[in-house]
Amino acid sequence: MKEHPIPAARLKYLPFGYAAVAALTFAALLPGFQMASAVAAITFPFAQFALLLRAISRTGFAGRGLAGMLWLLPGALLAVRALRLAREGQRRGEEAALWLLALAIPAALYLMANPQTLLARFPVMDDRALSFLPALPAGAAWSCVILYLVVRLTRSIGTSGVPRLMAFLFYLVTLLGAVIAAGIGITLLEAVKSFSGGQDRQALDHLMLVLRAAASVLSDCLLLMVVLRALRALAAMSARGDTAASAVDSLAAAGLIALKVMAITTVVVNLSQLMLLRWLSDVSLTAEIPLTGLVLSLAALLFARIYSESRRLEAENELFV
């Protein structure tokens, strides 16, 4: 194992990667334009794979055979991995999670490729339910994926040293950035849906839609800035270089800017809606408060300040010694 496995040299390409994630999320969910964005996000990528299997199966006998092989492939690969762990006999929790995942993914794919089978379980519903019912098997499959990741990560974290723990934290923050970038794509898709479905709206309604979408995207972009600064700080701290202090100070500055701008945009959006309430036909009944962004930015700011203060106290103690 490398002493410092964090790929610090690749951080300069990460903003382009996050931009690609946002664009790909928008493009991937665009075909299900009539579907709620939350449902489309939960069913991705199972819904796309299920549609592919259904399309292949309709090409004839050979297509049905190929679709059956592709349908069983994810479960078979997971089962092989579970059997290897069973021979070791030391990872019972991870093995059980793999077996559960090997059963859940094929079942979810079958139900999503054959939505009428799922609809038959709900006699009181009509075909309109097909727009959201696929979220049920997809959510079950994703919960099994999360269970497996949690079991594996907790085992690895419990047996790792500091360099590898820093790498775990680095990749976790990187994944958080990818989730935020995907959220930007979903927000933009929701904005496009709102504009396309609001022919009866007034000009001020469109103005409020633009304001809400802009505030949401701005908050997510500020969070991405905090994530990128946090990654640079983690890379510098892991390498124990002289740039760690300046990288942490940069993180603190980014967290402070994000907090202030998010608070200001929240006030602007909510007060604008309140003042324009008389002329609006489309009113958001929930307050536009980015609690997650505020909490994450505050956590980054507190982490940076605690690190800076600990370094200052450490330097003062060395002077006394």
C-alpha cells in the first residue's frame, strides 16, 4: 500500500469531471421528461438497463436468450464474489450483503422491464401509476447497494491506518461533490419542466422560477467550490507538506463565502416571493432554505478553523519546549 495514495495531481481535472456529471445527469434523465425527477434519479441506471433488456428481448428468439443472459449477469458476478468470500470465512456480513444484492438486482430489473407485473400487485391503480411504480424495486435495489457499501467500508475503516483513512475521506468528499453535481443537473431539468409546463403562467411566475433555479444552482456551485478546496486541503495534509496551512485557510475562506452568499440568496428568494405574492399564480409553499449546503459549509469552516488553531497551539508548545 502506498503511503499517500491520494491522487493530488489529478485535482485540476476534477471541476471538468463535475461539469460532466451534471451534464450527463441532465441528459440521462431527459428521456423520462414526463417522470418526476426524483423518480428518474432513483431508478437510474436500473430503468435504462431494464429498457435495454426489454428492447433486446423483442428482437426474436436469439434476442430473448441474450436478454436473459444479460439479466442474470449482474447477479452471477455478485454470487461469484460471495462464494470467494465464503471460502475465506472471515467476512460473513459482507458475504450476506452480496447474496442479498445478487438477488435484489435481477428482481428489480425484471419488475422494471415488466411494469405490468408490478402494476398487477396494485388492483386499485391504473396505468398512470406506471410513472412512479418503478421507483419501488429501484429503491429496494439501491438500499441493498448501500448496505453492502456500508458493511465493506466499516470493515475497511476499522482495519486501516491513517494514510488509508485519509484516502477514504478524500474519496468520500469526492463522491459528495459528484452527488452535488448530479443535483445541479436535476435542478436544471426541473427548471426546464417548469417552463415547458407553464403556458398559463405570468411573466412574474417565470421570473420567480428563474430566481429559484438560479439560487439553487448557485448554492450547489458554492458547495462544489467548498468540496474542491476541501480536497486540496486533504491532499496537502496527507502529504504533510508546507502548503497544508494555506490550503486549509483557503477552505475556511470558501466556507465563509458559501455561508454568506447562501444566506443572502435565501433571503432574496423568499422575500421576493412574499413581495410579489399578489401577482403570482404559482407559489412555492415551502421555504427555499438550503439547510444541507449551509450545514456542510459551516462544517468545512469549523474544520478549517479547528485545524488552524491546533497547528497554532502546537507551534506555541514547541516554542516552550
